[in-house]
Amino acid sequence: MTAQRYFISIDDLSRARGESPELSFTGNSPASFAAAFEDALRHRSLWERWKAKQKDPDSVDAATGVKDPDATVTATQSDLHCDVEVVTSLPHALMRHRLDLLIGHNWKLRDVRAA
């Protein structure tokens, strides 16, 4: 799959949290968020912790745990919101799922372009 560049905004990063405290982002700086999200895209650890919490972990489709070792995430503070740029070859649905685990629905997709 070819890489896509996603442009995302987060209104208030310090309050952006996922539903599950043990999976949720706990920092408040753009750099710490970028590192956490990049790790979630490059490695399976967040996905594995999420999978273990499912009612029947063995029934979870392994394809949802695909990783992109070349994914990059940058984030910068701009006024009161955080601008995030993600480059990944993961499908949008997988990227969105991991982002939701980290910060819930506290983000907006602004644009998508070929990387």
C-alpha cells in the first residue's frame, strides 16, 4: 500500500484522552503525543493491549494489528490547538482506530494527500 499524508488537528491536547485509561495518551505536549502515536503505528504494543481487553481476544482479526515501521508523526502547537501530520502506509481505518484509542474522538481530519 502506498503511503498517505494525513493532516489532523486536536483542539485541546491536554484534555484529549481515549475511553480506556490504560490505553489512553497521558501526556500534554505535542512532542509526547507525536512519539506515542508514532509508536502505536510502528509497533503492536498498543494494539496488543487493546486486543487483550476484548471479550474474545482470539477472535480479533490479526490484520487489524498490522504495523508500519516507517510511519512518522509530527505535531506542533498552534494557538490553542495541535496540528499533526502523519505519514503512513496503514489503511485509514487502522490509523483512526489507534488514534481513537489514544485520544478518543478529540481530533479532526483536515486533509489527506499522497506522501
